[in-house]
Amino acid sequence: MISAASSVAEGLASAALEKAKYGEEDDATIEPVAIPCIADGDTGYGNAINVKRTVFGYARAGMAGMMIEDQVAPKRCGHVAGKLVVPFDEAVKRVQAACDARDEYEALFGKGTGPLILARTDSLVTDGFEDAIQRCLAFREAGCDMTFLEAPQSVEQMKQYCKRVSGPKLANMLEYGSTPILPPAELQQMGYTMAAYPLTLLSASIKAMQESLRLIKEGDSTLEMILSFAETKDVVGFTKYAKEEARYATKPKESQ
């Protein structure tokens, strides 16, 4: 059951990303949010020209930023085995193309309208820590706004990265992964600007579903595991919808 649910979730997520990738709405409705969102542009979906198209697509979709990385397609999670990265020069050109697209977008639509470019490298595992540092330095030279050295294996590597590479930096806090999990305040003091928790909510949701299914199977109450129906309606939008519906309601005609 869990495997099937994971497959469905992955399929839905992929479909959503495909719709959003180039700003194509079709019959879907994109709800605006009040906080900036950074999209995962993966490898850019092709060569440098495709990278530029991806940046423009995400910018049109309203993304505040886009991550671009140096893995070989199809890419993998940064904390699993079997990763491969493109050569150094190709990685830099990929980032440069993304930065050029950002600047070209701003030339068309105004300063500050282009997405932040977050340049990621996965070369630590494949080519060593020094290569990863050099890639981040080169990404900064190419014009990226923020760097992301994926999967440092010690606090010392995290400190060295923050000390040697200028500009904003992202820390990836993946529980049970390769990188030490540190509190946000300590990450900030070290020199990180942003922290991502990519699997925390998904993993917590899976654990809650497993426990709820166990309780159902054993005939026990699930009330301690769930929100009240009223809270659930608030979260998914029923309460807001009902208020809007009432706002435009008309009085029924009185029968003669």
C-alpha cells in the first residue's frame, strides 16, 4: 500500500512540475502565495539554451528563484549513491546560461523581476570537496545569486564552504542523510543564509499515515492522530469557500 501511494504521489508531483515548468496552466488554476518560492530547475532539461528557456518559464510562472545543478540527467537525490556530474566547464556554462536568462528577463520586464539563481554542485562525492568548492567559486564568478554545495559530510566541511565561498548559501537538512543536522541559529552563525528541509514533512506524513493505518487495522481510535473536521476544512479551503458562497448567495423566491 505504501509503495503504491508513493508511486501515485511521485506521479502527481511530476505532473505538477511538468505543468509549471514552462508556465503552462492548461485547465489548472495557479493559486498565488504570499511568500517567495524557489523552483527546482534540476539540470535545466537539456543544453544551455534549454536552461535559459527553463529560467524564463519559471519566471513567467511567478517563481522568485530557480535552482540549477551540475548533475548528469536524469539527476538523483543528492544523498543517494550513483550520482554523476558534468565536467567543470560545462557546469559553469550551465550556470552562466541561467544567469544570462535572469538578466535578459529583467531587461525585458524590469529590474528585480528575474528569478534568483541558486547554483548547486553535487561534485563533492564524485570529485572531492576541493572540486566542489572550486565549482561554487566559479558559479559565483558566472553571476549566480546563491550557491549550494550538496551533501557536505562534516561540520568542518560546512565551515570551510561558508568561509571560502562568498555570497548567500543554502544548507540542506535531510535527516539521516550525509550532512550533519544543525539548528537554524547555528547554521546562520556559520554563514548559511537559507536552510532546506526537503523530506521532513513528507517523512512525517508517511509516519503518521503508517501509524493511522495500524490503529485502524487494530480497531483503535485515530482521534489523537488527526485534526478535527473543522480544522481540516480550514486547511483545505472549505471554510473560505463557504464564506464566499454566502457572500454572493441570493434569497430564494417565495412561492405564490
